[in-house]
Amino acid sequence: MLKQLSGFPSLVPALITKVNITQVNDIGKIHTGSHETHYAVNDGTIETVPGFEPAFKAKVVFGADWFRVDPDGNHARIDLRGIARSENGHTIDFRAAGVVDMTTEIRKILSGDPGAATIPFGSITASHTFLVADPTMKIFENGIFVSNTRFITSSTGIIVETRQSLVVASTDMD
């Protein structure tokens, strides 16, 4: 393992988001040559990991991913937007932009193949932004978050699990 090099940021685990794909709308080939599918994710949770402050748990009440597969079929683009409500009643606007390596396993899951299985982390990365009104949660609005994502197959459908980390700037001096 590489030692931490001077001047590079580090990551602090912060959030675990789990959303259920509740509806699929195939849009088809768009003007860019990409294939777009709209995945509704109107159910799920966002929760801080133990030790991250400010701690909260929220329920996803609206969400959708405008998912675009590149014309060559090798990668896809995530354009996720959603709304969650914290246990304290505060609204959280959450968004993600990312890249998916369209592996055989991911293709099986997204096509509804009955032989599809849960995939490990490693094929999907994203950056996240948040808009919040609660002043105690401004770290989410003012921070930079990055993630790994995986798909979990279950008897109720597909769960998208995202583990997000806060990017912490280095304070090193060379």
C-alpha cells in the first residue's frame, strides 16, 4: 500500500444511501447517440455512518436517475436527483453524477436477467452534492463527497447501495 503522499486529500466515510428502483422507463436512443433509461427511486434511506457528525437518518421520498449508456456500450453516466426527509423533518436535496463500467454483471441486473446477482463495489463511482436548509447540516452542502456504488438483488427488486466519503483537504506543506 502506498503511504499518504504530501498535499493529496483524504477521505472520511460519511454516508450510506440505499434506494430501491421502483420504476423503469426506457427512453431509448437520444440525440447524443446514448441510450437513456429513467430509473425512479422513490423509496430508500440515507444515513450517516457511526461516528460521523452531524448524525442523521433520512427517508428518500422522491428520486430518479436519468441513466445514459454511451454509444459504444462500455460505460454509462449517472444523473441522479432526489429528495429525502430527515427524522427531524428537514428536507435534503441530493444529487449524484458518476460513471458506470458496464460489466456483464451490471448488464444482467439492468436488463432484468433472472440469473443476475448482487455485484461488489468497484464498477460505479460518483460525486455527490447536497442542498439543505437545516443549519446543523451545512457540512453536507459545503463538502465534497465521492462514492462507490453496488447493485443488490433482492426478492423485492434492485437496491442501489452507495457509500459516500467526505473529501478532506490536505494541510501538508512540502
